[in-house]
Amino acid sequence: MSYNTTNFKSELKKIEEWLSKEYSSLQTGRATPMVLDSINIESYGSMMPVKNIASVSIEDSKTLRVAPWDKTQIKSIENSIIASNLGLSVVSDSDGVRVIFPMLTTENRIKLVKILKEKLEDARISVRKERQNEIDTTEDLPEDEAKRAKDDIQKCVDETNKNLEAIFTKKETDLMNN
């Protein structure tokens, strides 16, 4: 009987998804609606994500258009985007808000790559913690079965680390060539 790594693999997949989500929220100079996912707007007494109160579309490579379904929300959307400190320029008109992504300087790109590396390292630390937790569960197994289980665990970890590195490389390339 081989050791079941299904739960372990699902935990590693969550770490990969976390890293992808973190990277998608980083502004790379190209307009992407995902940048606004972390912004909540005060609407009718409760905090709501932008996508729940407005349609977000890409006008061009540097501009997003946020068109609220209730035009009275334009000012609160504008204020929330400015308050988010994402470094985006905001211009409002009668139809909604135009969000403009500034050109990235070389200095800003280097800073962003540093942030990308920090988030990659956070993901790797999480993988190591998960690996240790999983190895701890193999202590009650017979010696040869525990060895096989540890080998299976390490294969999963190696594959996840390779995937994390690929996610990082893709985002870094996108950032530097934008």
C-alpha cells in the first residue's frame, strides 16, 4: 500500500494559487482589472468589492474603465482607489472612473522584482512547513513505508517548487518586458 499524498498535494496547490493571486494584485504597468480586487467601496452601509458594484473593463493597455451601476457611487470609488495607495491615477466623469496605470521606471521595476522574490520566498516557507507537517504524520509507519512516503512527499515538494519558480519567472518577465 502506498502513502496517500492527496491532501498534501491539495495544500501545495493552495500555496501555488496564493502566489498567483498575490502576483496578480501587483501593478506591472499594464492595465488589469485584478489590481482592483483588493479595493472595497463603502456602499449602502457595507463594504463591497469594486466588481460587485461596477463593471470593470480595459480601455487600453494603460487604462481601466470602472462604470458603477449606481452613478452616485462614482465619488466613493474614486476616493477608495486613491486611498488604496496603488500608485494609480484616477479621473472621474459622469459615466464612471478612468484608472490610469503610470509607466514603470527601471527603479520601480527593480523594487517590484524584489517584492516578487519576497512573496516567492514566503510561498517556499509555506511549502517547507507543509512538508514538515506531512513528514511528521509518517512517524507511525513501518520504516520502509515511511521512507517511500517521504520520497513521495519530496517529489511533490520538488514539483511545487518548480511550479512556484515558473510563476515567478513568468511574472518577472512580464514586469521587465512591459
